Amino acid sequence: MAVKVITDSIKSISVWMGISIHVWIVAEEDGVTLVDTGLSFMTSSILKEIDRMNAGPLKRILLTHGHSDHVGGLKKLLRTHDVPVYMHAKEIPYAEGDLAYPGKERAYAHVEKGLLQPLPVTAGKNGELAAIGALIPYFTPGHSPGHTVYYHDKERVLLAGDMLNAKSGRIIPARFTPDPEMAMRSGSDILRRLDPERMEVCHGGTVFRPAGQLDDLEEGLKQAREAEARLQARKDSKKRRH
Ligand SMILES: [Zn+2]
Ligand SMILES: [Zn+2]
């Protein structure tokens, strides 16, 4: 288990399971917010680190989405900490097993019913997601139908879940993603809009000034798509000739 100081008020806790899995603890005025819960065996380390942070008790849990590597510790955490758990309203039926995640044949309950609350929305007519403490949630579908990232505006850190992945400080497209184009669009839109100082992803860690990487990344993906289209065209014309 590795603990990393991100900023004055944010730390990450991670394990390596062939890929890294990160969760984040954020010191707030009234206590601590946990973003994602990782796998259940991470729970005691998470709670120990919250104690060590000396910023008060765990107050709430925010979830980026309902995949098992993000909600795996929830049940154990709630056994000793009766705190509200928030997730985007669109994600809840998938997490609770009423709907099958896109690309999956069967619905599966990753979270017991009755534990999740929809992220509150603001009163305005656009119904934007309301800030919770220092974190502002943003809806970023693609990796999952209700995927949400959390932005620490004051410290300019984006806690990005699986919206994108990273490798050695570079953004890479999110793996295990049924709609990679939508995920990429969500990612580049929010990074250009917020221009965070750093992005923290669940699988891959830190990316500094991620918006500055987008042009290169998009160009690379475009070239890969074009190469694939050329290959397909060649295959098709060969088929026609035979
Ligand atoms: Zn995921
Ligand atoms: Zn994940």
C-alpha cells in the first residue's frame, strides 16, 4: 500500500494489482471526504490514513462510478462509519444491478440497494451537480454511463477516476471502456474547461497539466483511426477481387 501527498489537503492511497488502484482522501472543514473506495482489503489502510491525516472523522464518500475496483471497500467502510455515499443518479441503476453495464451481458449488483444517494443538483434550470465541500462533481460519461469526476477548485486537482488512464505521467485512453470515443470527448472537454494543475487517475497516478497533452494525444488517436481505416479498406478490396 502506498500513500502519496498530493497537496495540502489531498492524499492518495494505492495498491498495485498488475495495474495501480488509487483512492483519494480530502481534508475538508468538517472532516474527511473519501473519493472511491478501492478493493475491500484496502479499507483498514484507508481508515488508518484518515486518522493520521488528523483532519477529523470520515464524513462522506463520493464515487466516480460503480465498477468493483471503485466500490469494493464500501460495505466494509460502512460497517464502522455511517456516512452518506454519493454517486451520479445515472450510474446508480447499473451499480445496484437493475441495468447491465454497456458491453456486459448481465446486470450485476456491485452495491447493495439503499446505500447510494444521487449527487445533489443545483437549483438552476441546467441542474448542474452541486459542490460537496471543496469538490465540484462533473458528469463525464463514456467509461460508464454515469461516470463523474471531482474537481478541487482551490488546489486545482482533478480526481478523475477512470475517465482516462495514465502511464509514466502521460494520459492514455481508459481501458475496459465500452464507449472510448465518448470517454475521450468527456475527458478532453473537461480538461480544456478546467485546465487543472494536476489530474489524478485511478489507474496510473498523476498527470501534471493534462490539458497540455491533449493535442498530441488526439492527433495520435486520429492517426491510429486513419491507419485502421486504410487497413480495412485494403482488406475489403481484396475480398471484392476474390
Ligand atoms: Zn471503471
Ligand atoms: Zn477502475
